[in-house]
Amino acid sequence: MCFKQGEDQSYCQRLQHDMYFLTSNSRLNEQVVDKIILQLNRVYPQILTDTEAEKFRNPKASLHTRLSYLIKHLQKKGDRHCQEFYRALQINAEQLYNDLPSRKILKTTDSTEIDSEMEKCMLNDRGPVFFLTCFSVAAGFALFWYCSHSDTKVIGRARRILGFSPIIIGRHVRNICMLYLEDISRN
């Protein structure tokens, strides 16, 4: 009944891959399994008949056994039934749905999804020194443009700012700026 859809796995194959994950370590509790069974019973067209739903909700059997039988039953019914199971799982236990092994495989093989680690490297491959250099050059140009007016008030303010700037831009650069300001004030 299961068939392959393009290059992706069918829902039956994905469910087979996720079966151990879903049935181990009590990942699904009684209430969530009951909600999934009820949703599968109420979906149009019905995925589970009323008698099947009651059989899988039987509290006399262990949760692990009921869930294993439910998964096997859905796989026998076909891909559409398995797809509805995944939809019900997503609605009723979204965190568990996102942690499924088949979902992780789909996320890593999806070429449209951006890998955040790769994006981080792509955006920051020049590093902080490059950023500080560009910022310093831009700030220097802005300061020179601001100080290029012949107004002496501006030059006096610029000297005060540059007087405290050896920490920020370095003494050598500060000396060049001061010489430039003195040259402007003489003209």
C-alpha cells in the first residue's frame, strides 16, 4: 500500500522509521494517544472506524502495545492514513513531532532551509577587526567633514574631542588630526 512520493520517503516509510522513537521511553502519554486516536476517528473520511478507535483506546492493554498496533494498522491502510497520523501528532504533540527522527532528516536534506551555522559564518567571516576598522574610517571621515568648516568654535570643540581620543583612535592618528586642525585654524 505504501508508495514512494518523488525523492522523499512516503509517510508509511517515515512512520516505520519513527515507530521505535514514538513507542520508546514513554514519549507519548495516555491523553495524547487518546486525542490522536479520536482525531483519526473524526477526520473525514474516517481514518479509524468507531470499533477500531475503541480497540486502540482500550485501557486494558499497555500504551506501548496499543501505539505499536495503531502504527502497524495505519501502515497497512496506506500512505494517506499515515499522513493523517502525522497531522494528528503535530496538532496534539507539536514538540514531539518536531523531534521525530524523520523530521530531522527532512530538515537536513531540505535545500531551501538555511543552515544557521553556515549563515553565521557567511555573515561574520571578516570578523570584528574588519568591522572596527570600517567604523573607525567612517567616524574619521565624519570628524574631518565636521571640522572642515572655518568656524573656530567647531575647531575648538574638535580639539577637545581629539584631546581625549588617544584611547579610542590611537596617539599617531590623534597627532595627525591635531596637525590638520592647527593647519585649518591658521588659514
